[in-house]
Amino acid sequence: MVLKVVKDQYDEKDPEDLRKLLIDFNDRKMQEHLDKFIDEKGYTDAGFEKMSHGHGRQAC
């Protein structure tokens, strides 16, 4: 919706630039939240490695 509003006020490249800015902003915010969550839970690389193996489950 925001892009539709600004479309008439700016040149054709501006909405794409704005879209990229919003994507980058959201990426940074999500990474900040993920980093905080990982720190709060005390997760480590070793813990993630263990979780990636399915908690001891074996593939069929």
C-alpha cells in the first residue's frame, strides 16, 4: 500500500529502492531478535549442531 501512495510522487526507481530499504530493515530487526533469543536461551553452535541431527532420531 505504501508503494502505491508514493508511486505517483517519485520516479519509477524509487519504489524499488524503498522496497529494498524495507527488506533490509526487516532483516536487521529479525536478526536482532534472533540474536537476543539465542543469547537468552544460552544456545551455542554445538547445541545447534546437536539439534540439527534430530535429537538422536535416525532417517529411514
